Amino acid sequence: MALGSSVGLSDEELSWLNTWPEAPVFDATDRLVLRYADSITRNVTCSDELFAELTARFTQTALFELAMTTGLAALVNRIHATFLTDVDDRTAARVEGMDVPADIRPKPRR
């Protein structure tokens, strides 16, 4: 979660990711991207309606990059979850200072 700071997400935005539909910090484009990420992560599909909204907002190249980024993130997250991969001290410290639910906090180093 705190890794999002490396792509420019603020601590406030990061703290709202689990409840993004109610978050006052995301604009319409952010919400569209988050809807896509949720859909493709949870359902492994994107509805025709959502796809139409995406194609109205993004170029085909941008959509491809969004799909690849979302898919790669899912792969990396599953590997980390399987092997309980350690996070670096900087990331652990950032998460400790945020309002992050205990069940999604990085696991301590083993």
C-alpha cells in the first residue's frame, strides 16, 4: 500500500484506498481507474459499460498500460502473499504511521 507513494500517491490518498468509493480525495478519473482495478482484480473481467467509460477517457495505449499495470500488480501481490515477502524498513515505517487496517499491514520480517 505504501508503495503507491513511489508513483505519487499522497499519504491521505493511500489511507483512503480501502474505501475509495467514499473518499473525497479522488477525482472522476481516479475513480474510473480504481473501479477498473477493483473489477479486474475481484472478477477477472471488465463489464462492457466500464470498458466503454474507459475507452471514452483513455487512448488504447493508455488502456493497455492500465491493464498491464493492474495485472502485474496482482501477480506481484500474490507472490508476496504466498511467500510472506519482507518489506523494506522504509515501507514498514511508512505503513506504521498510516491508518492501515491490521489485516493488510505488511508482515514483520521473518
